[in-house]
Amino acid sequence: QVQLVESGGGLVQAGGSLRLSCVASGSIFDFNIMDWYRQAPGKQGELVARIIGSGSTTYPDSVKGRFTISRDNAKNTVYLQMNSLKPEDTAVYYCHGITAIANKDYWGQGTQVTVSS
């Protein structure tokens, strides 16, 4: 059973940066799609970054130019670099992966990001 474990969340002032990590217990080669979602209290969950296969990435307008997703296959890790953070980025951030075979979903436990104004 593959597990995804996030780390790197915390409290940061507006304008600051954080880097989230998501380590897979198995090989991330198994995942065709890996992404980061966030869930803020009282709001719908939002996809904030996606990386597909060889490295194609997509971002919503709300984070484009500020967030960068990347993957290190040798370390079985996906990263989310978050720069120029805003209070509205405050949320629990979840790592998510979809396997290439069987299209199976895996989720991490989440990591809290709090941006103070």
C-alpha cells in the first residue's frame, strides 16, 4: 500500500515562502499524475498545482506565477514551492496522486499552511 506523507507547512508572514514536500512510500514512477490541493475552512477544495508524467504542469490563476510544483523521481518526492504568500493561501494542503495503472487515487494526510497579514 502506497502512502503519501506531506511536510513543510507552518506559519509564515504575507510575502514569505514555504516549500511543501510529499514523499511516497513507494515509487512515484507509479503515479502518472501528482498534484496539490488545498482546503480552507468554509471553502471548496481547490486544485493548486498538477504535474503530469514527464513534467507538464498546470496551475489555477490564483497561484500562477507564485507556486511551482516539481518532482524528484530519485527521492520519490513531489514539492510545492510557494512564494509571495498571501493570507488567502491559508489552508490545509494535501498531496494527491493517481496511478498510471488502474487510475487509483492516493491522498496524504495534509499539512497546515497559515499566512499572517
